[in-house]
Amino acid sequence: MPIMSIRKILSFIRKDAIINMSYRTIFLMSFVRIISSTLIFFFMAKLFRKPEYFPFVLIGIAFTSYLYTSLGTFSSRFRDEQAAGTLEAMLVAPTKTKDIFIGIGAWDYLFTTFRVFIYILLGVLFFGVNLNNANILAAILILCLSIICFSCMGISAAGLVLIFKRMNPVTWIIGGFTGLVGGVYFPVEILPIWIRGISYILPLTYSLKGLRGALLYGNSIRELMPEILLLCIFIIVLFPLSTLIFKKAMKKTKIDGSLVHY
Amino acid sequence: MGKLLTMDYAIEIKNLKKIFFERKGFTEILRCPFKRKEGKLVLYNVNLGIEKGSIFCLLGPNGAGKTTLIKIICTLILPTEGKVFVNGVDVEKEEWRAKGFIGLVTGEERSFFWRLSGRENLLFFASLYNIHGKKASKKVSEVLEIVRIDDPKKRYQEYSGGMKQRLGIARALLGNPEILLMDEPTKSLDPIAAEELRKFLKEKLCRELKTTIFFTTHQLNEAEKLASKIAIINKGEIKVSGTLDELMSGVKQDNVDLDKMYAYYVNS
């Protein structure tokens, strides 16, 4: 990525950091939410006397936030910028739409990474999650592939928001299914066979399986190759598709003059 | 004098046409799913040439197509037919290059981040104009001085309407644009602030910095005071274009004043 693009993205991060931290209560409340959801699952694991459940679900809820960030950030932030009138000012500047796009989502990804770190830190320090055998390199590789894959879905969602304004069908469909069948709260293997089919077409299933394998069981990259390959296939299919959807949506909104309407 | 070439114009518009197709309602989709809704013609056969370093005014009533034309020039809307060139560059084919010549000022107050200060806002937008670090800081101070904002550390939400408008101009100047597009620039200003802005545009930007200014308005006195050339647009069609004297002399009536001239061309 050219240095100019990186500097522009850093400007977006700086701007969003100032804006978000100016809403102090909301900023602090997001940490309270992390603690409360961690506690809920910790005590659930205790209640059913299944100590191995807590690390499983902790990885699930922590890393699924990347999926929700990807699905939500581009579409909702694009809409926010449309509504605030700032999108027009950005699009008139000699900056590539790609850089504006990455910039708009950058802060949310950074903040999500920070939240995931807090989740894991809480789990390790206070709730006995053991990451001694973790294969960090493999986890980072799977996380990067997952983020690219989820971002592609987010880009498609943003394209649809540009056209439909309020509706965000991709977020509804994928967001709704992942909680149930993506392996966030329980292994997909316990689902009836006909629902399990859906989980196999969701990248989140392979992402979480890979991350759990790397972080909880210390699986090597070779052992995680099936998940890595499947995530790569998702990227190969989703990346051109999402780019096409977004480009078409941009063109359509430029033709009907609704690019800055909300 | 010979005919001017594309490169001699800051902005050249050739046979521009814009039709907006409205979205069909649910019942319309059910009734005729494959029939496209009839389009609304918002610009028709627009031909204009704006010379470099001039102040050009597009005058017309509300809904005449002024804002649509500005948005086509600055690449936010695609034309249905025709071409727009900015410094000889086709805005549709070379959007990226064309943007480098343009600065846009809208009458809208909602185009900044309300939780950031004026200075923070400009520093952010400076980065989008490829100005970073110390250069950005210097440039922001420079444009703030040009538009005379002396309290840039205040949050944008605390600015008055006039200050917001000035900040909008400051942002448009960040990239040293050769062409400044202004959509109803004095819309939210009181008469004194509006007069100050007009003076600033004429003396500082046009005379000193040699910036070409293309602005829209529906105020006759503004066009008279500021523009070297005026075009009157109504219902998407350019009715007349020329200097104020040329426009006045074209009216076939006695005792012509600005209002009469405007009404004559708008209704022609």
C-alpha cells in the first residue's frame, strides 16, 4: 500500500479516535459490556460444570466481533457520513474511494482488536483460560484471513446500503445466522444435519474452528491447513464479488444522484 | 478574437443532459414490473465555457438545476449525455485528475465533524488532499488566516453560520484549487458577512490568487456585484449567457432593471 494511502488512513483513525473518545460514557460502557458478557458465560460454564466450555465460548464471542464489525462498520459508517454530509466533502477530494473506504472502517477494526485483547486478557488473568500451548503465528494468520473475508461481506453490505439507504440485507441475513449456526456459542457438530449444512457455507465456522485450534490446542499451520485453504477460497470468491457490488452501487448512486442522499 | 480551445477554459460543458429516474413505488412495481418510470429532465443542452481566472455566476430560481450542474462538475453525479472538462480534463473519464483542480464549497452546514474543532477538521481534510504533518499544519494555518477564523480551536458545533461558511471555504482552499465551485455561498450569511465574503472572493481569491470561481445563486444583486459573466438557467436549460451588459442589452423592453432582465430570460 502506498505511503500516501497509509497516512490518509492514519488521519481517519486520529479523527475517529478524537470523536469516539469525546463520548466518554459510551466509550466506557463498551468495556462494561465486555466484562458482563465474559462473566455471564463464565458462570454458565460453572453452572453446567463444563469448565472447557468457557474458553470455547470466549474465543467465539471475542473473535465474532470482527465479523459484526466488518458487517456493520462499512455500511453504518458510510451511512453516518452520508447523513452528516461529510461523505460529499470526502468524495470531492483527490482521494481514492478505496482509501476512504479503508479509512472509514479503520478505527472500528482497531477498537475491535483492542476489545478482543481485553476479552482474552480477562479470560487468562481472571477466569483460568490456558493459552500456554497457543500457536500465535497460526492464530494471526487465520485472523488476518478471517478479517479479509469478513471485510468482503462488509463491502457488499455497504454497497447495498448505498442503494437501499436504510436496509442492510447482508447484515440481517449473515448476522442473524452466525449466532445460531456459526459455532460461536456451541460446536456446529451438535446441530441437526440439515442446519449444519448452512454452517459449512459460513466463513465464520472455519475461522472460529481455526482460531480455537491455534489458541486453545496449539495446532500447527499444517494441521490447520483445511481451515486456511477454505478461508482462502472464500476470499477468492468474495473479494471480486464484493468489489463489483460496491462499484456498481457507487455508479448507480452517481447516476441517480443519490450518493449523498440518506 | 479566435475561438477558445478546450484548454483555454477552466470549465467547459458540452451538450450536457441529465435525467433522473425516480424510484418506483411498491404498487408500481407490482403493476408494471418491467416498465421504467418516466425520467425527470433536470438539465438539457447545457453548453458553457468558463474562462480561466474569471468569476462566473449561474443564476436561476430554486430547482432550476444549479446544484445538479455543480455536482456533475465535481464528479458526484454522472451526466446522462454530454461532456464536462475541467482544465481540459474529462471529469467522467479522468475523475481522479479532475478532482485535483477543484475545490467545492456548499451552502450546507452539515459537512464537517461537529465534535472536532475547526482546525482538527481542516487537518483531517488536508490529509485527503495529500498534505500531511508539518506541511498540513502550515497549510491549515494559512487558509485559516485567509478566511480570517481566529478561534480555530473551538468545536465546529460552536461556530456561527458565517464561521461555518468560512471554514467551508478554508477547506476548499486546502488543495490550492485552480477552480472553486460554490453552491449558494452566501445562503446562510447575514448581509454584512455576505458582503465581506463577496469582497474576499473578488479581491483575494480571484484577483490575488487567480482562482476561477464558479458560483450559483438566486440573488440578482450577488450576481451583479461579483460575476464577470452570468448564465441564467431555468428548468434545466441555459436561457442566456454573457456579461451583465450583454444580458441587459438583450432585453427588448424599456427601462430595464435587474429584476426585469431576470424575469425576461427566466420566462423566455
